[in-house]
Amino acid sequence: MTTERVCGSCTLCCKLLNIPEFTSPAGKWCEKCDPKKGCTIYGNHPEKCKTFKCLWLLNLGLELDRPDKSKIVMKFVKAPQDNVTQLQIYVDLGYPKAWEIPYVKKMIDKLTSKGGRTFIIYGEKRTAIGNKDVLKILEGRVIK
Ligand code: SF4
Ligand code: SF4
């Protein structure tokens, strides 16, 4: 039996993801976050925050891979321009190689072999990894 995971003291998505409602560019703490206590407007936080579940919360990886420890927050999205599945890996500043762990690399390979692609997002920098033909579609486009 698997127990449902909870965020506990992790707040890393409040730092790495962009919340357009607030002055919180990706890579910097949301202005509403107290990293030690969590969301200071909990209950009135945006819908995007209420519904967000990183892949770890959805049972990917080991218990000890919780984002505040692994320093990465992962999610799957469908690219609006071509509906291709993309894995987005947000990496905490100061830990640029945090995503280079075996199970994450395996996921990237599997996704690439199926035509999907991965973005490593480190501050303002986005690096695309994937099948060359798929990546070509992205040339000259803004990636969301
Ligand atoms: S990164 Fe994942 S585990 Fe951490 S607070 Fe966000 S949803 Fe919860
Ligand atoms: S509003 Fe709250 S839950 Fe949403 S990113 Fe900011 S601190 Fe986190």
C-alpha cells in the first residue's frame, strides 16, 4: 500500500515556479512565501498554487527525493504549440547539476524515445533536450 505524499516543510515550488499573480519570477521566492513557514496567504492563494502537484508529490522518486532535498521540481505539461508532452525540470539556483541523477536521466531518455522532450530550467536559462526533429519544431518559438 502506498501512502499519499504531503508537501510537509517543502516550499520549493514557491521559489522555482513563476506565479504571475505576484512579483515572483522563476528562481526567486514568491513574495508571499516564508520559506520556513510556507504560504503566508494560505487559503487565499491563487488557484494555480492550490492545484499544483509536482511529480514527487505524485509519487515519483524516493521519499528522500522530496524537492527541498533533491533541489529540483518536476512537472509534465503539454506544449500548447504542438501538444507534445514535455517534462519541465526546475533546478534550484546553486545546484545546476541536481537533475543529473539516474532516475531522472532514465525518464528523459524514455520520453525522448517516445518523441517527448525535456526542459531544464535554471533561473532564466532554459535548455531543451530531446529528439532533434521534435526540437526543430521549437525553433524561433517562445516556450511556455
Ligand atoms: S515542490 Fe512539490 S512537494 Fe514541494 S511544496 Fe511544491 S508541490 Fe509540494
Ligand atoms: S502564493 Fe503562496 S502557495 Fe503560491 S507561490 Fe506564493 S507562497 Fe507559494
